[in-house]
Amino acid sequence: MSKLKLRGKDLRNIGYPEGPVISIAMNIMEKNFKHLSLEDALEILRAILQSPNQYAHEGPLDKIAEALIPKPKIGGEEIPLNKTGIDFNVFGGEFIESGALQQMYTAAKLPVAVAGALMPDAHAGYGLPIGGVLATENVVIPYGVGVDIGCRMCLSIFDIDPIELSKREPYFKRELNEATLFGAGATFEKESDHEVMERDEWNQLGLLQGLQARAWKQLGSSGSGNHFVEFGTIDISDENVSSEESGFGLKKGRYLGLLSHSGSRALGASIANHYTKIAKEKRKLPGEAANLAWLDLSEQEGAEYWMAMNLAGDYASACHHIIHDKIARQLGTKPLKMVENHHNFAWKETWEGREVIVHRKGATPAGKNMLGIIPGSMTAPGFIVRGKGEPASLSSASHGAGRKMSRTAALNTITHTTLNEMLRHHGVTLIGGGLDEAPIAYKDIYTVMNAQKHLVETVGLFYPKIVKMDGAQPKNWQKKKGEILGE
């Protein structure tokens, strides 16, 4: 078997910047993954380039990731953290890992922090923990939003008997396979069309101009990691949801549902990394808080990020709508109702009578009567919820069940036999997907929902039946080396 041989030209062609990272990447790949094909090696390198923070501190690839992650300039006066952090509420604290709690305590000491909360699905992330909610005054923290800007859920509810899913399973599987693409670098040969691609913002920033062509090719794709598109059965249980006042307007009963989860693809990752680098250069923080560097909305860079963030959020929404429109046309009907929500974003909201910027990194907006969808896992139900506007959580709720097992641990301990038995037990057909996304790698969704019952009320349940995820990952090299994919 021939050994892997990379050239600097290969890395530059896929977007790697000039500098030490090229030689670092070549040496690590040729040493640790020498039996991979050139195509597979470049696929790994593309994934790291798109989301370097997801590979940091996880095996041999961490050196490549660390070389790509923006670092603050040496020199300049360090901004100290407050000795005492703001108070923040923790929901479901008994099953939240210490790493996430510590990250939230650090964020609470930022001099710009005014309020915060931690959701019951929380686990450690980069900067703000996943499941963290942080309000600031007139400043935005790029890594408080996250790399996958605008990552969201989208649910279409159809007036179709769910029994069709089992009676015509090959048909529904085909529709999922044809409606979207999965994978970190996935692009379409034929571009979709959507008004978001005609927005003026693309021409207002050089960064966005350079990202538009790739964004066209990824429009309507779904990414990797925990992203999915799935058919399932919906049970609407709330007796009051049929009223117009409920904001739902559907009768109690069973429906067929289409649920998707993905974000803004390479567009969002590029925006996040670009403006995080700028934020770190402008505001040097202590090491434990370095990834919480902020931009003031009154300065040019802050205004630029805010504009780019909102464009990426709308782009993420457009990706979902393209997928749902494709499938609705094939089904020959329109959805009775759509429910969708961001969970990696920042909003201008009012808190205690003043305007603040509320960052929700892996948290669902749960304002009064606001509808949302909180998924469980590939076998556990998703909860269709209506927010209660609870001030204690800054009108927020969890964005899912939350991981209880890292991807590395899942790949090292869960077997395909175990996963297949769980799928059979719950009557779920999986297309793609990997052991890192096995249901037992996640917290129990019922426990999580019980910890936030005063934040949201449940109006219906979505039970997955045919689940499509990225089938190309994780590969054997990932299981052996314990790498992380997606977040």
C-alpha cells in the first residue's frame, strides 16, 4: 500500500492559508494517517479548516486545529475579569458537567456581562458553553454565538397519515436522499435559487463577497456531525392548540412530520473565525476567557459582524426551506404548519427595561407563546414547545437533550450491535449516521424537559422514524484516533 504524500499546493487549493499550518498539517497527516488516500486526507483537512474548534484537544489533529484557531496579538493591556461574576440561573444542574459550569462562571465575570443562564442540556464548548445564555450591553461575542451561526430546527407538519412511513418506506428514504447533501465539504453541482443570495449584504463586505460563490454551492445542504433530516410521527396532545390564540392552530391528533437540523455551513464558520480573530486582537482577555472577546456594536467591526451574522442566520433558514420545499413538492402537498427556531444566534432584546444583546449558544428562544422544537436523539422524541417567557432563563430553553458522552467516548465504547438493537427497538430506520450520534451518547430527553417545565410547555411530540445523517463519517480512522466531528 502506497504511503500518503501531501504537497503544500494540495492544502492551499482547499483554502489553507500560507504559514506554519501547512507544514504542520502535512507532517501530522503523513505520520498519523499515512495509509489514507489523498482524497480522504483532504476531506479531513477540509473539515478541520471549516470548524477548527471542533478538533482542538482531541488527538493528533489538535495541532492543526490550534494553528488555524485565531490567536490574540502579543502585547497590549489585558482586560481583567471581574472578581465576582453576575448571578445566573442553572437549570438541571445535577446533570451538567463541571466543564460547562466553569465556562459559564468565567463568562459571568466578563465586564460586559449583565445577565445569564445555563440550560439543562449544557456541555463544554468553545468560549460560551453549549447551552449557555449570556446578555451583554451593546457588545456581541462571536464565539458566544458559535461557529455554526444560525444553526436551527425546522419542522413541517403534513396532513398525511403517518402509517405511510412504514407502508412506503423506500419512497420516503429516497426523498430524504435526494433532497439534500451531507458532509463538511458537501457542495451541489447544480445551484439552488433563493432570494437570500440576492441580498445587498454580499456586496457590502469583502469577506462576504469571497464567501458567496461557495455559499451558492452549499445552499440547501445539511453538513455533518449531529445534523439531520428525518421523517416521523407527530402527536399533537395539547387540547388548546387548535385555537388561533395558541399560535399553533392545529387540531389534536396524529400527523406526518419532516424535521431538519443544520446551520449556515462554511459561511457561518468563516464569519465566526474572521471576527473572533478581530475581537481577540482588539480585546485581550485572560487565557480562560480568551474566546469570549467581544466587539462593540458602535464600532465598525461590530456592525459588520452583526450584519454578517444576520445574513448567515437567514442563509441557514433558506437551506432548511429549500429542503422542505423540495420534499413538499414530491409529497404533492403543502405543510399545514411550520415551526422553526435558531439556537446559535444573538438577539437585541429588552431585559429589566433596557436593551441588551442576548447570546444563545445552543439554546432555544422561549419567549411568551413562541413556538420551537427541541429534539431528543435519533430514537428519542422531539418536543414541540411553546415558550413561557420566563425571565429567570432570559426567555430561553434547551436546544436538545445534550451530550452526556463525548464523541471520542462514544466511538470507543458503543458498538454497531448496540446501536442497531436500539434502532430496531424503536422502529427507526437510519440512513448514514455513526456511533458518535448513538442515542445513549445523549442525556435522557424526558429528564431534560422535566428540568425546564416552567420554561416551556409541550404541545406535541415528534417521533423519528426515518433518519438521514452524514453517512461518510465517522470513518475507521476517526474511531481509532478518537477524533471529533461536528457539534
